Amino acid sequence: MRYPVETFTAEERRALEPHFSNLDRPVFALTNLPETVKGALFARYSRYQGTLRRLYLDEFADSLPESVAAFDGSEGKRAADLYERIFVGYGDDSVAQLGGAHVAAEWCSNVLTKLLQRPRLGDLRDLISRRFDEGAVVSVGRKDTLLTAFQRMRLAEVSQLPVLDGAQVVGVVDESDLLLKVHHDPDRFRATVESAMTTELETVAPGDDLRKLEGVLNRGLVAIVADDERFYGLITRFDLLNHLRRRLG
């Protein structure tokens, strides 16, 4: 398969070579970078239009020391701030899990993409964009504050959060719940989530059909995918639209 090959200046190559296993192939490993840099780099990559190596040069290389050991904590201010802000704001380990061994694959064929992507389960769980079993659900606890809920919604760019007690969903809090609670008194942002959350939940099982899901979404609600054993995640109207778009082929 033919793929584009980036060109770098001599100065850019000197900045990249200690941290990327190669500079001219679409599959490469990240080396000698602190965990915070790798986590922040991949978190930012999902919203960046260029390649991973170009992102590193554009937004991270200048803030790193010229020589940085893998675990010396000299990760650069941008990476440390981004990693800390998202990790603390999300309240789960979805970004922390980006630490570890990193291999990037760019300009992939459709065959490789299908091998790398999450497996299809053949039911409503395939519509969930953030699955609980993957550690990707952004949630709050019933004793968290409404301010915490607001910050996590803003950082994750979602309008509702499941309220979890362990692995069980005990409620949902959304933007409307927050507005109703704090509209006349912003000090109520300090109130607990359980004081504003909705406890009448609309649940669909993984094996339910799309018509049942559409019935929930058409009432302006978010669908909670769960069964007697576990919670799997939320499905929004946008998730359903994404699913229908993919079916176009």
C-alpha cells in the first residue's frame, strides 16, 4: 500500500529522532517520553488534523528539555497541564490509561483498521460511544457536587452524565437538571448531585431492537444500556445518528 511520507527539516528530525522509532513509516513507536506527554499527546491527537509526529513538533516539542529521560518528570508544562486537567476533570482513568507502551499506525488500510478497532458485538452496545467496560464512561457519584458534574460535562463535551454507585447506575444528571437547580442561586453548584439527578431511568437491554431505543430517544431522553448484571453505557440521539450514517457504507 502506498502512503504519504512526511518531510522534516534537519532541526525537526533532531527533535523527533529520540522519541519516534522511525520518521518515514506509518507504524512507529514512541520512546523516551514521560507518561504525561504520551497521554496528553494522544488525547490531543483525536482533535488534531495532522499526523502525530507533526502534532508533537507543533505543540509539545518546544516545552520539553532538549534531553529528557523517560521517567524523570521533566514532561513540559503543556503536557503536564493537559494531562492533569483532563484526568482530574473526567474523574476516571480514560486518559490515565493512555500511559504505557504506545505504537501509532497512520495511513492504514481498511483491513488493518477493522483489525485494530473495537470488536462488534451485534447489539445495541455497538452504538455506545463510551463503554463502561473500556473505562471510557465519564460519570459522577451521588455525593459529588454539581460543579464537578458541570466541569466533567464541559470537558467531555456531553450534556448528561450517569450517576454511578460502584458499577450500578442510580441516576442521570443533565444540563436541564443543573439549570433548574442553580438558576436562581449559583451557590447551589456546591450541592450534591443526588439533590438534582433524575432517578426515573429509561433502560434498554443490549438485545433490544432499534425501535425500542428510538422510542426512548424520541421522548428526549438518553438511553441507559444495562441488564440485570451490569451497566454498559449511554446512547444519545447523536450516537444513533452515527450508527445510521455508518450503515450508508
